[in-house]
Amino acid sequence: MNTDFHKLLFEVSEALVTDELAALKFLSLDHVPMRKLEAIQEPKAFFEVLQEKDMIEAGDLAFLRELLYRIGRIDLLAAHLGSSREQMERDLQVQGRAKVSAYRQLLYGIAEDLTPEDVKSVKFLLQKQLPKNKLQDNASMLQVFLEMERNRIIKEDDLTMLKDILKAFRADIKKKIDIYEEKKKELRYPVPVSVHPGEQGAEGKTTNLPVETYKMKNIPHGYCVILNNYIFNNPKYNRKGTVKDGEAVKRVFQWLQFETVEHMDLEAKEIYEKVKEYSKRDHRNMDCFVCFIFSHGEKQKIKGIDDEFVNIKDLVSCFSGSNCPSLAGKPKVFFIQACQGSVGHPAVAVEADFSGHLETDATPPTSIPDLADILIGMSTVEDYLSFRRTESGSVYIQCLCDKMELLCPQGVDLLTILTTVNEEVGGKEFKVWDQMPGGKLEKQMPQIITTLRKQLIFEIPQGQPIKE
């Protein structure tokens, strides 16, 4: 890594104080899960996480510039990043340039505008909604906002309670929220035509039709089954790092109120039998079924620990309407971390679930004819490798879990979440350590196959933050 880059981050970190670090963490919540940010106590660790998330790197410090601009550290912008307030104001007017959402900007601006007396008033009016220990005198307004978000008192598309609180003593700030909401209506997230069909208006504009949402009201919502192959009969195929994937999925789906169970090290026949077993269960009092499969693979196939293969199509077919009538009309979701071939996308030293340092995992189907209400999220497109870090888990599954932690509380549907995963994973480059000196750069492109007929939005339990 560039020495000058590290020196720059060190010098910036030395200039930041505790309150400024808290502000930077708050403004980064759209890109880094809260659980990671909560553990950070000093700026250097914060910058390390931003590097892990590919938000900053040598030669690309746009996000760092924006963060420093947002917290008013123009001196650091000028001294270390060669920018100015005027330059940043021009840059951030370019559509798509700003990485801090309008929602985060609004809340941070409100926190900055409130006087100490205002903050006391907000805490007083929240006594029935938040635990007393979260409203102590030393709790900052940003900390109060975080607790309000955890408890779903506020979210990006619902600031009603915050407006009700502020209108009594800060009508000027309440007005700012009104303006934000009006702009949000004008810039409402466009619905992809391929997912949510629309009609062409008189001037060629797309008129979006209302889209139903799958019911998600039972507790538990359904089974989340993890089939995780780590130790193979042939030790050279062992998949280091896959335990981390299992831990991440269990953490997220237990939080999402699924009955989550993991089965380790299955032969090909056992994979099929386990999937078939769950398809025969009674799902009448459940809303959904989720299955994660972590292993090696080839095109449209998953490898068991015995080096035999099972067809993805056969696994998915267990959940057709005729084979699993108690889930008919309900969403069935499969996530597959495995290679679909032995070719790397030509382009982090990581691994691919195939073999070697950067390990690879190959698999999934290209179509699911005659099967409705099924979504398959595949770590890579057909014929290509899928990468896994031996220390921290697979690139695709870890990114998926991070995005679900970030976006499920905002009511974002699964298809949109998976699209953000495609964008992030597809934008990375991976150094594969093979026969080439120093390794070679490859890329990975996940794929979504869906016959969902409605939006799939996972309900977040009231007042229940994600557990470590």
C-alpha cells in the first residue's frame, strides 16, 4: 500500500477529536454496518474499516473529502487533500457524486443546529419511547438519533415522530424536515421496469404500477437453512473461511426472526436429502423459506464433501408448488456461494472456492422454468469463479450480510439489496495467487435469478438491534 496514503490517513486521524469521530461514523452508516462502527474507538480504526469496504483507497479519497467537508474540517481538506469548501460544493452538486445520503445529512444538520436545551427537551419527550439509560445527560443528539433508528422510531421515509417532537419548540427545524420530505417525493427511487412493470405515459414517462408485498407477519417468518461444506474427504478442497459465512448468516437471519439452523459437511446425496426434508415440512404458519449453500461447484451443480455433485435445479424443484404446497405462493430464496466454472473474470489478496490462495466456489442454474415465487442469488455468473477470503469469509456472502444489516431497517426490498451487492462485488478486483509471479487480478460478478411476483421486504423486530 502507498506509504504517502498511510501517512495522510495518520495525519488526518491525529487531528480529529472524539466528537468528530462520532460524526464521521454517523455519516458513514449508509456504507458500514452499525455493529462495525460501534466497535471503533479511534480514527485510525475508522479509516481501516473504510478501506476494507473500498470506500477509500490510494488515488480515490472522494469519500474522505466529503466526510471532512460535512463535519466542517475545511482546514484538513486544504492541508492534506488539496481541496476547499468551494471545490467541494461544486463537486457535490454533480449527480451521484455525494455518498452521504440526504437523510444522514439532514439528521447530522439537525444535531448541529439543536442547542443543549433543545437536546434536553428532545430527551424528555422521548422518555416513553427509549430506555432511560439511553437518554442520560451525556448522550449526544447523534447517539439519540441512533437509538431512535434502532427502535424504528425514525427511518429514511418516516420522520413523523421527530417532526412532532420538534414542532413545539423548533419549528424552523421541523420545516427543514418538511422540505426534505418534499424533495424525496420528487426523487422517489425509480422502479426497474424488468421487476415492477409500468405503463408509458403520454410524454413517454414510466408510470409505476403498485407492487404488492409478500406477507411477513408470522414469528418465526420461516426456516433459514445453511448447508455449509468446510471439510472435504480430499483435504486439498477444504474451504477455509466458510465458518465466518455461516456465523454472519446466522447473526442476520436470527435478527430477522427466522428459525436458523446450520448443517455442516454434507455429501452430495445428503445435500439433496436435507433440502427435500425441509420441503416436506409444514410451512403453513410461516411466510418464507431461505436456504444458503456454501461449497465448491461447477456449472449448475454443487459438490458434496465426497466430490459427487447434486444439480441445483433438483434442489430448487423440491420447493415447486406441487412438491411443497404449504409454501405455494410464498417466497423461496436460495443463496449459493460456489463457483460456476474455472475461469476468472479478467481484471486484496483473497481466495477462490476452487483451490489456491484466493479460493473459489462454482455452481447455480440459469433458469427456473415453471417455478414461481423463487429467487436465487448466486455469487457468480455461469462459467466463472467465486472468491472467498480464508480469514473473513466469502466476498459475496459477507457483502450480502452487510447490506442486509444496512438496508433492511430502511424497508428496502431484497431485490434492491441484491442489486447493491452486485454493484459492490462487481466493482472489486481480486488478486489470485497462481503460477503467475505476484498473482493476477480477476473480477467477480454475482447474478440474480428471480420469479418473485411481489416485493420481498424483511420486517425488522421493533426495538431489536442486530446482535453481535
